[in-house]
Amino acid sequence: MAKAKVVENLHAHGSVEENAQVIVRTRMDEMYAWEEYVDNPYNVHELHNLRIAAKRLRYSLEIFQDVFPEQAAEIIKEVEQIQEELGSLHDKDVMIALIRLCLGGQDSGSGYEYALMSAPQKSGKLQFAIQPELVAQLLDPEAAPSAEQRQGLEFLLESLQHQREEMYTAFRQHWYQLKGKDFRQQVLSMLKI
Amino acid sequence: MYCICGCEKVGVFMQEQYPPVCAAVDIGSNTIRIVIAKCMPDHLDILAADEAMVRIGESVNTDGMISSEKRKKTLTVLRRYKALTRSYNTSHFFVIATEAIRKAQNKDAFIAEIKDAIGVPVAIIDGNIEAALMFYGVTYTVAQDAHVPNSVGVMDLGGGSTEFVLARKGHITGSTSLPIGSGWIHDRYFTADPPTAVDMDTASTFLQTFLAGIPIKRFPKLCLVTGGTANVLLHLAQKALRLSTERVTLTRDEVLRCEGLLCSLSSREIAERYQIDEKRARVLIGGVLIIHAVMDRYHIAEIQVSEHGIREGVLIAYARYGENWLEAVRQQMQSGRKISPYVPGAEEPQEDFVQFGQQRIHERAEQMFGWRNDVLAQQDNDIEPVHKMRVASRRLRALMDAYQSIGEPEAFKYAYRSVKKTADTLGNARDTDVMIATLRQQLEDIPEKGHPGILWLIDRLSCYRDQYQEELSAYIHELDERELMVALDASLAERDSQNGKS
């Protein structure tokens, strides 16, 4: 997860509105920095970062909502929807990774398990989203899934992948809908940024 | 530089060569006090002051009436004070009464009795007027201090009520009057002298609950405390803890040490050892508990004790507004919560960016901690408290992200790390809860063929979640709310220049 950018050029004793504009501008730029990854559904990491950036933008808008025009509420709704769409996508990605882990782990033995357990120590893209203790629970040989359960997991995996595709399509459609009405510029103008 | 009271500099007596000498008496629940002073709009030259412990509130708390014994004692004290005013040749003599008289059923007869005895009418003032007068009285002495911060909070701890006034840049921004005081706590909760551990627990629990519900969300760092209890507590701390007699501040630790002393010794022993009036010593612990509870509620590290109060406020108000001083103060207080009454024509001060941040950070941290007990209770496997506390921690973190460049680096770093760790710890639990909930939904959405796999996965995740709950509970339990609140306050301290632009 990308760290929040430190917002510079704030005036400690300036007005709330003037500073809120600087903050929201920064968070908007952060969100749109991930725009180039929107078209590839397999940019899991980048889409997750886009989601986090959208959440930061939403929280910033909510913090300073009182000093912005009333229309800020509409902007918050749109950003919240983007965030939720990407959130559902991320939940599916985590679940898919989890099931792959279970199926792969049972198939591949201790070497695979070791690689998964050591992944959280790595940084950036290599970082895995699942806690080592959870990996241990899922790969516990004494609780290994039966053939019927494995079959169920395979079926679930397929179903989740299908659901993910639909979710991605809905998100992308929404994103382009906003782009079509130049949402970014609309926000900047509405908030007088 | 502005006056901390926001006072109108040209008062009714400003042009006179010799300020008038006036007297003000305050009939409180515990004590009756007088001050005689040469009165100017922003200064009092105090000539005499005295107090007598009558504890009118004791009889009012018992049966709602001022007993004949208390009435007699009060009249004796007032006659003595009347004589004192004559010896100073005062031009005006004001008598006001507060909570105990306010709620006494026989107050009308009693104030008539006082008027007959000393020839002076008694003004029974309500809690809001009391708060405003107290604010005048307490703050006029610190007005000239160049280091006074923008925000000031004043607390007048009386025997039967406690008044809070908050001010920013000399303007009162909020006030509230609570019907609890040192005598009230003593009479209601203490069954022995010294009080038992159960008495202390019950009173502390009551105060925590009561203070959690009052409308003041945040208290400024400069907390001025006045009233007899606060001053006697300072005296006790100076004697018992060997503090300098010049000191007018008390840290939370010093307040706690005094509380411990008052729980261990009887009021007679306290009175004898530390030269304190025994009646005052008896109710002191009630007041100390209130101070302790307020310091904890608002994460106040230190209080500053003022010997001035409502009496001085009456004299300052009279010097500023003349004969209609009481009506002038009443009108100001009636004009709303956010008032800027003391400098006619002045604009209400605007909240700047740092002040906005301080307020919101504090509120969000309180929201986060508001879910703590529910997370620890984990009743009926309810997953909502973890979710709510996590959302609150993330909102707090987002706010801190916004303010990072103008924060005090060290305090900010410490507070930020703590908030992040809290968010991450809760996040891990929440993510697992979401996965389990999603899988349960899948049981309804996909054909039965997939169910054995889903149920297996739910079982594995639930085992992990149960195991993680111990880690989560231990972390949340250990999370030091007070320490984090102090760090959060320090991370956006008011100052003249910042890392960004000032």
C-alpha cells in the first residue's frame, strides 16, 4: 500500500478552507496518479493503491466538507462508490489468492508454504496480503481439505473469478463515465482548487 | 495584545482618579466569601478578603431546605462582613448566591431575612451568569501574561456546582454549569471518614459516567481552576508534597498523591497536620475526585489554581458596566453559546487551520476509543465494533496524514505510529471477518457443489480469527488512551511558526 503523500505548503494559521483546498488537490493528484492502471484488470496491486488513494480523498473531503460548497456531498458520493467498487474487487482478489494458496499449498508441499510465509517480510509488489499465522492455519496438514472440499474450493475459485470479472467491468464503466464528464476538472472547479 | 477577558478597556470608572472601593460577597454551597477592592475595569486592587465555612449545601442536600442553624450562621457571617465593609468605607456592597440557595425550597424567606439583617438585597444568579462572572474574576489577573495561549478553560469547583467556561482569544466560546460539587459528592457518596475504597470507586464511576455526557468535548491546555477546594488542595500539596509556596500549578500526579493522602487520613488528621479547616478537609476529597475525573476526561496534564473567582468577577463586571452590571452580563450570556460579547463591535475569532485540526483530531480519537469496550467485550460474535473502531482509527489517520507537515515531529511520529498500529491490528481482524461473511454469502449464491469447500474455508478462517482475537484484545486492552491523547494534543500544539508557513 502506497504511503500518503505529505501535503506541503500548508498555512498553520491560515483559513481552514485555503488549506483544505491544498490537501484535497494533493489527494486528487494521488488518486489520478494510478489512472494509467485502470485498463488492465490484472494490475491487482495498482488497483488496490487506487482504492486506497480514493479512500484518502474521500476522508479528506469529509473532514473539510463544512468549508466546501454543498455540492461536495455529490463528489463524496462518487468517490465513495469508486472506493467501494475497488474494495469489493480487492476482497475478491484476496479471497482468490487465499483459495489458490490452499489448493497450491496442498499440492506443492513445504517449499511453497515457506515461500508464502516469508513473503510478508518482502517489500512493495512482492508483499503478500495474508498473515503468516493465517497461512499456517490454511496449510495445517491435520486439517487438509478432503477431495470433496477441494472440489468445492475449485468451484468457488471459478465462481469468484467470474464475479471479479463482472466487478471489474462495472468499476471500469463507472470510471469512464466519470472521465466522460471530466469529473476531475469538475471537482477542482467546484471546490475552487 | 488582547485582554484575556476580551474586556472593554474603557469602563465606567476609567476616567476617575480614585477607583471606587466596593465589596462583593458570594454565598456558596460550602463557603461564604468576601472581597473588598478598589475596582477598575481590568484590575482590582484587593484590600481585604475573608471566607467562612458554613456549608449551607449540606442541609439543602439533606432535605431541600436551609436549616435554621445554617441560616443563623450565615447571618452572623454576613453581619461581620457588613461591619468590614464599613471599616473600608465601601461605596457599593454586592451579595450574590449560587447553587445551594438556588435549589433551596425556602430561599425566598431566607433572602428576605438577609435583607432585613444587613440591608442589602441578595441576587440569586443562575449557572450561566455564575460562569461568566467567574470567568471575569479568574482571568483578569493572567490577562497581562504574554504567554497566555489562545485557548483558555476555566473551572470553578464549588460545593454544590461546577462551572466550566471555555474561551478563545478572549471570547467565551462555551460554558456549562454542572450540578455537582465537592460537598455534593461528599454528602452523596461518602459513608466514612476517611472514605472507604467502595465509596471512592462508586464516586469515581459516577463522575466518569457523568462527565462523559457533558457537552464539552475538549478542554484547552491552560486549565485555570478556582474555588475553595482547588485553593485548599494547592495548600495541601504545598505542605504535604513540600512544593514551593510560589507554585500555583498542580500536575495530575500531584493531584493523585493528594487524593491518596485524603483517602488514608481522617479529616481531623488532615486538618491538624496541614492547618486546614476541618469542615473543609472533610469535603476536600469530593472536590479532588472531581478535579481528577475532569483531568482524565480531558487529558489535562496540569491545572493552574486561581485564588480569584466569582466575587472578583462581580467587582470587575461592576467596574465595566456600572449599575446594570448583572443585566449586562445576563444579556451577553443569553445571546448564544458562541458569543463575542466583551469587545463591542469585534468580530468573532475564526478558527484557524491548526485549531480546526486539534479539535477534529481529539474528536476522532475519542470516537475511536468510544468503541474500545465493545471490541473487548466481543458479545455474540458481533463483528461491528471491530469494524467501527477500525473505521474511526482510519479516519483519525487520514486527518493526521493531512496535518503531517505542520505537526510537531516527535510527538506526531509517536502518535501516528500508535494510530497506525491500532488501525492495522483492527484491520487484520476486520479483513478476516469480511472474508468469513463473504463466504457465508457465497453459500447462498453458488450451487451446492461448492459448499463443502466454502464450509472448510470458513472453518479454517474462524479458527484463525478466534486465535487472533486474543492478540487483538491484548493490544486494545494495553492501548494507553491517556498517553495517546496527550501525544495527539502535543502533535499539533499551538505555536507561532510552523514547518509549513505561519
